[in-house]
Amino acid sequence: MERKIETERLILRTVTVDDAEAVFQWASDPDVNTYLIYMPHKSVEETRAWLSSRDVNGKDEFDLGFVLKETGELVGMGGLFYHEDLDAWSVGYNLRKDCWGQGLVPEAMWAIIDCVAKEKGIRAVVGEFAKENTKSKRVMEKLGMVYWKDGQYKKADGSVVFESCKYIRRFDTAE
């Protein structure tokens, strides 16, 4: 399903295989990938293959690209993913390094949360980040999330295990 949401500075839209070169800019950056579960992409072809493997029509997945209105550049992506076992939506996002610190991720994620709340309803939003990743901690705080519990996660290849914090925001059913 093609999705499009506008915020003050962003157009949030479905990412396609045609976006591979833009996605490769952050997917290949070791700094952007420091705390992500996947390893940096080594080629645009790898990014293209990953994009073609995604289920953009998933009923429990709302993952959108972040396009700067001012320049038309795709600079990141993020979304919500439903976890039935928790009856909660988890947040996930990544952003090109030169766009860090501008408040783009909270702006995008608020719009996505609002969209999912209207379409599906949200009882809770959860997120997990490596304890030393203060940037993600700040994003989650800006989304109204609070500390829930400690955890651990690892890179997909098992090379690194991160001690993590899990954050949560519960929504009143009236919201």
C-alpha cells in the first residue's frame, strides 16, 4: 500500500527499490549502523536486494522514508512494527548522519504514530536502544516514552551484543 504523510519539514512515503542509492548512503555508513542490528551494506546491489525483500504491504508494518521537503532528498526511514506478544508497536528508525540533531526523527515518528493510531489503534509504543546510544534515548524521550526495563540485543551476525534500555509509552484507549 502506497503511503504518504506530510509534516512541517518532511514527506513520509513508501520506500521502493528505486530508492536504493539514497538508502545506501546511510545503510553503508558505519557511524549510522553502530547500534543497528544489521551490518553496514557493502554495495548498492545489497541495498537493492534488501529493499526488494521487504513487505511494504504488511498489515503490521508501517515503515516510511523521510524526504526533506526543501530538497526532495530521501535522508532516512523509520516506522512502527506490531508485536502481538506485547500488544505494542515498536519504533525503529535510521537517518543519514549529516541530518542528525535536527529533530527530524521525532517529527517523522510522531506523524507515523498518529497515522497508525487512527488506522489501527495503539495501546503502547516500545523502543530499545543500546545504553550508550544517547541520541536514541533522547528521541524516545521526545516521543513521550519512559524507561521500562533493561535488555540485550545483538547484531544480526552475532558479532556484538549490546546492553540496552527498553522504553515504553502507554496510550489511554481514549486517545
